[in-house]
Amino acid sequence: MQPNADYYCSPLLLNSFDMKIVSGILILITAFLSFKHGYEGLTMKVKPAQAEMMSGLGIGRTAGIIISILSIAVGFMVLFPQTFFAGNLINAAMILLIMGLALKTGNFKLALIEIPFLLMPLVMIWLGHPFKN
């Protein structure tokens, strides 16, 4: 008896349907976080700890606005299959930028905290968009 090849399509032993569900959940989480962080950055509704972290990394008001706009753009881009890869790539680059700035300033704790958030867009690229043909 031949095993179902579709079932063994990933090292995690998820079938394609399960992978689409996981990908869809990750897309919703990413879009929510992107919109939330982007909106907070543009409206200056950041918590004092967040503002202190940004200034500690050397990120000024203008750079914060640019990051907020990119974050909102990522939120929209990951929703559509045509821009899914580019959105995740931009998201990973922004997270890597924050990690690099944190390491530059000696904030190793922040750099380590960002590792799971860096893995998320990379895993999403690997899983692919659930509505892509």
C-alpha cells in the first residue's frame, strides 16, 4: 500500500489543507500586528516603554513614521497572493533592522525577543499563501 504523498509534504507532517490553515492564521496575525503597530506609530499612541525603546535604538520621529507606513503596507500586502512574498520580505527586513540596531546599542534582550518575529515571515514564505493557485 502506497502512503499518501500529500500527507508527507512537509517535515512537520502537515497535509496541504493543514498548511493552508496554519498559513491563514499566520497571515491574520501578521496583518493585525502590522496594522496595530503602524497605526500606533502614526497616531503617536505608543506606550512610554515603546517610545523609549525607539529612541534608545536611535530611531527618530521621521524614521518612525516611515516604519509605520511600511508596517501598514505590509499588513495589506500579506493579504493578497500577488504581493504576499514582497510583504513578508519587507516585514523580515524591518525586523532584521530592529535586531541590528538593538545589537548595535547593546540591547541583546530586544534582539533575542525579535527572533520569533523574524521567523514568522520566513515560515509564511515557506508555507505560501493559502489562496495561491
